[in-house]
Amino acid sequence: MRLTIPLIMLLAVSGAQAGDWMLSEGHSNLGVAYSHATSDTDWDTEANPVAQSCTTADDSMSLRYEYGYSYYRTLFASTSYKNTECGGYQASGVSDLKLGVRGRINPFRNGYSWQVTAIIPLQDGRFTSSKDSSDYFGLDLGVFRSYRPDPYTRPLTVIREGVWGWGLGLTLWEQDIGHQGWGELKWTRQLDKEYKFKASLGATKAITIGENGVHGAVSTARSKGYDVVNASVRLSRKLSRDLSLGASLKQDLWGRNTSQDTTIEIELSTSWD
């Protein structure tokens, strides 16, 4: 089944790897998350499923921080500690460090922003999955949009209707290891004053494939020549004014040169002025 055209169509209307929301000046947000990903199947270069010789399990503890530097700029940083196991193989360590800035495209509304992220590698190829740890320096460029009602017309109202959003971007890697286009189409709904639900459909598409991306049935950590489409759902609850807890499930639906992962994540986040 060839999904190249539908994948390109998705990339043309959607976006992935971050958020569209700007923080108020002087406001901070901190998140700590645990995730567990498992896979027993790879997709080869023709998108055919291939059984792995062992079941891969990836556990990660991640930390992210965002700071409202000004009305027009939000700064952020993130990294994670990963542990991967498959049969008798085991590796662990701190993954890539990501440093970025987000800015307003529309200076009068939130939820419509651009983003630039520097990806700094902290490992040397020990992680087996091509989705983990880049091994190379990278630059991620993105545009994000949420179609929320104008906050100035309903400033104190909890928005209960569903809100659509999208993101669209490009990840550039040093050397010729395969650059990527990515996208996400999302829908969120505030169920009540405490609970929020989010559903999303995301994709990553290899734009160029370096020499490391064309050899072998499955990409290694030193290749970014893979395609993947995934779906996820997330439910979060406000525990207090400045503290929230979220849980998510993500499933890879189709891919090429990568593993078919199922990922669960739990995140605790807090904010302050």
C-alpha cells in the first residue's frame, strides 16, 4: 500500500513537534514526563512489516522548560534521559539538548506563531531507533496555528467547543543524513474546568536520504531517511491553578525504514510568574 501522496497531503496542511502558545512576559512553565515505547515490528524500505529479532523497549524521563522573555518571544529548552533494551542489548544516557525560541506571527492574537529550535547531540549512536538521538547537529523550523475564538471577545469564558490546529515544519541536519518535513493536525476540547482532551494525527517525511539512509532494511540512529504516520490521544487534568497532570497514548500507523512504536506518556507540569 503506497501512502506517499496522502503523506505529502498531510504535510501540506499540518505540523508536529511543539506548541503554538506564547507565554506572558516573565511567566515560566516546567514539565517533567515519563514515557515508555515498545515495538516488535519494523517497516522496511518498501513499507513492509518485518518482525524484529527481539522486542524493543525504550524508557525516557524528559524535562522541558519555557520562559516568556517578552510579549513577542518565548524561550524554551528540553532534554531527556533514555534507556533502550532489546534482547541482550542495553544502552542509556542523556539524549539531545533542544534550545529554541518562539515568536508571534500575529502580534494581536495568541496561538499563531513561528518557532526555531537548535538540536545539540549528546550521544554517539548508542540508541538503536532512528527516532531517538540524532548524533548530528540539527535546526528545526516550524509554523503553528490554533483556531481559537478571539480572547478579547470572551476573556473570562471557558471555551468548551473543539478547537482545530495545525503545525508545519522542516528539520535540517548537518551532513547528508536526510532532512525531514513534518506535520501535525490536532483537535482539542476543554471538557470542563479541569479536564482537556486532545487528538492528533502526525507525520514525518524524509526529504533527502543520505548514504546512511539507503543501506539496510531499517534505518540506524545515524540515518534520518525514514517516513512515519502516527495518531495520538491525550487527556489532562488541572490539579490546581498552576499544576496539571496529563497522560497520552501514541501509535505509529504506517512507516518506512523505521520501527512501529506504541508509546505511553505521563507528564506533570507547573507554571509560575
